[in-house]
Amino acid sequence: MIRLSVFYPSAEGATFDHDYYRDKHVPLAVKAWGLDGAEIDKGVDGPYVAAVHFKFASPDALAAAMGSPGTGDVLADVANYTSIAPVLQTSEIVE
Amino acid sequence: MIRLSVFYPSAEGATFDHDYYRDKHVPLAVKAWGLDGAEIDKGVDGPYVAAVHFKFASPDALAAAMGSPGTGDVLADVANYTSIAPVLQTSEIVE
């Protein structure tokens, strides 16, 4: 299994609409990529104001999702909830 | 639910023993804190060479775990698998 985590680093003056993220953006990504769901984090302490974790069956499944037609809409939607440039991490889930 | 994520940033010359981490360190932390388990990431692409995610029922449960007698052993064990200073993130799991 592959985890795609997207992190939003906190920064002076940065904005992040947690409600829009939960209600609109993450569901848009989940639908575009044909996933069952995702786990959303609201930062309490540490470098990130928010994060999301998506799981894919394989590196190929992740690559197929990123190349799917809906990905453009997902990326274009980022400006609707934050001024922060997201940081992406791809990992193999060891256990 | 609260997620405690621990990230290990990749750096020139840094070392990380993924086998020791999976087989010894994370089980030590899980036992010390009375958890059911944890999710371990092995970095494929992005800023982190490894990460782990622990779930706690509440902020109080997290604080109690951090203050428990076993936490000292967990922290002292870090030098056995990596030269990297871990980065901690605490988050509320939104969904």
C-alpha cells in the first residue's frame, strides 16, 4: 500500500479554510481518484496547519490517479481554501 | 481522536535503519503507551525518509502517554536506528 500525504506548513499570514477542505476539497479529490475515503488532520501542534492522507493499492494506482482527468480540477481548487503551497510525501506503508 | 505523527527529514549523510524501526522501536513505543498499533511509512518521494502515526483517544490520553515511565526508554532508543532529529506533529483527526 502507498500513502500520499499532503501537508500544509503554517506560515505568518497564511490562511486555511478547514471547513471547505473537509466538505468540498477532499471529497473532490476522493471522487476524482476513485478512493474509498481519506484521513484529514487539523494541526494542533507542530509544523503543519492541516494534512490529508490518501491510500493507494500500488505505485501504479497512485500514478494512474495523478494522471486522471479529474486531477486538474483538484489542483485548481486549492486556491479556494488556502494560500499555502502544499508539500507532498509519498510513502510505502510498512505496516 | 488525536494523531501524533513523527517525521524523519532526509538529509545528506543521514542514516535510518528501517528494519530496527519496524521490529524494535515502534513496538517499544506502542507497548510503552498502551496502544493497539501504529502505522509506519517508508519514504518513497518527498521530504521524509520515514514516519510513524500513532492514534490517541484524546489530548489527555496523549499527554498521559508522553508522561508515562516508558517514554524515557522510547526516546533513548532513537539513537539506535537514526542520526536524524525527528519532527513531531500533533493533529486532531477531522475524519
